Amino acid sequence: MTLFTVGPVEMHPDTLDVAGKQLPYFRTEQFSQINLESERILKKLAGASENDKVAFLTASGTGAMEAAIINAFDEKDRMLIVNGGSFGHRFCEICDVHGIPYDEIKLEFGEELTESHISEYDGKEYSALLVNIHETSTGQLYDIDMLSAFCRKNGMYLIVDAISSFLADDISFNRDGMDIMIISSQKALSLSPGLSAVIMSSRIFDERISVRKSVCLYLDLKSHIKNGERGQTPFTPAVGILLELNSRLKILEAKGIDRIISETAERAEYFRKIVKDLPVDIPEFRHSNAVTPIVVRNGNAHGIFEQLMSEGMVVTPSGGDLRDKVLRISHIGNLKLEDYDKLKNHLERVLS
Ligand SMILES: *Cc1c(COP(=O)(O)O)cnc(C)c1O
């Protein structure tokens, strides 16, 4: 079985070794040191600085998205949300549940986010822009420079769900003017699902998060930051995934962020090249290196997903309107160029 899915992904042997071991007790100096080291490396890979804050949450990515929003904003704010698919829609759902006002920039499948979409919202007093920089449900990568410049000009906080872009695309916390970056374990980090990280600029932490009343005990970022200063968490964390994280981060640090991204880009380009002669189309918008969306011309995408899975090749199916239209092939996780040659052979046969 080979996973060409966006998460969980193919895990590396070193991670699987860590995952197979007895867990330690965690309220110890040794475990604290491990987490402080992970925080340091994570910041480095994300392009964050010493002063920025990191909270490790035992939650899937959605928990971290929710934590980021409810700790910084409330019903007196107004959000601008890029809703280009199911993850953008999730930001809207979070604001709905918590009564936080918002406007959404809604994109159809295949519609590229451009300057003309956002210029309409210029000068309109929003507190923040919420964006999934790679909308994983479609494979579109938004232009971080454009969004970052828009936020700077309008004095807005920039909240980036980078869950499927971190380690795959050229994004960088400080360079790109982010106030919050959201990361999760099961995407390019290639760990077990269940651990997420929220990176916060000292600006948003000081101006918003540290001064507000807590609205959720479990997802209170203030208490996570306070405990994190000594390498701990307020509640029992996903101890095993924190150990997987530490082991993987040390390997990633040695490799360096540029090489990590360029290897992912190489896999993406390779796959996009070898499927050119198959009866599928790749939409025109800007792509993340993490995923290639393919539109199946015969309109039986879900059936093809099932057939491929029965042959041990697990690609990512789509939901909703895209169910029979789009498959997504991941380039994150422990995948090699040869894996794409194999997938291409299966695809060629199943599609004909
Ligand atoms: C995977 C992903 C998430 C997290 O989803 P969970 O199911 O909560 O882990 C959030 N945003 C994006 C862009 C993602 O790709």
C-alpha cells in the first residue's frame, strides 16, 4: 500500500521506530528539554524568530485553527476569509460557531485568487485576513506576497493556515508578515495525526492573546505559552507524537528548509510531467508543491480512487461537488520518484 494522500502520509522509518516504543512519563526535565529543542527547530524551519511564540496543541489542525481565532478575536472584530474550498469554508464555520462577524471571498473550483478579488475589500476596517495559504481541497496555492501586502496596507493581522504548505512551499513567517501560522503533524511533517502547532508573532500575542479573557479552557493559548516556557503543556499532550516530532525535526534541520522544499517541488514537477499524456487535466491556477489536482475527463474520479486503492495505490479522493471530478496526488511524505512511475502505470490502465 502506498499513500499518495495528503494526510496521513507515508511515514519515514525513523518516525516509525520512535512510534513503536514505550512512552515515557512526561512531567520531567528530560521531556521539557525535548520540547524546547523542537520549538527552536520548528521556528527556524518556519522562518519565525526567537521572540515569536509556539503553542503545541493535542488536536487535529482544525483545533489549532479554532484556537488561533478564538484566542485573538471576538464579536467586536470583523474577519475577511478567503473561502476557496472546504478548508476556507471551515474558517467560516468557526466564526459562525463563535459569533465572529466576517465577509468571505468565495472562489469557484478553478478560479484563481487575484488582486481584483481582494482590492474590493481595501480600506474596509477588517481586523484580520484568514487564509489557508494552500487550499488543500483544490490544490490552489494563493499568492502570499499579494495577501501580505494587502494586510500590511490595511493594518490587518495575517492569519495563515499553512497546514499543507509548511515544508512544501516557499512560505516564511517573518518574511511574509504573518501573525499566526498554523501547522499540523500529519501533513509534510509526516507524523501521526493529533498534534498541531500555533506560531504567534509577539505583536499578536501582546496586543490580543495575552490581554484577553480565556474563552476556552482546553485551547487557551495563554496557558499553553506559559507552560511552554518550561517545555511543558497544560494538559497531557500527545507524548508519542511530540517524540516523533523531535526526531523528525532534527533530521529536517540537518537537511535545511530550502532542500526540503526543492525535493518536494521535484516530486510535484516529475508527476505533472509524466501524466501529460493521460486523459486528465491539471487546473491552471498556481499549485502548491504538496499536491497535484487532476480533473478526470471521463468523470468517474471516485470509482478510479476505489479501483486504485484496491491495487494498493491510495490517492486522495474529493468530496462534495468535486467527488467525481477531481483526484489529488500528494507529494509530501516518504515518496520517491519511482513511486510516481508506478502510480502512472496504474492510472494509465485504470483510466483507459
Ligand atoms: C489537513 C488540513 C487541515 C486540518 O484538518 P484536520 O482534519 O482537522 O486535521 C486544515 N487546513 C488545511 C489547509 C489542511 O490541509
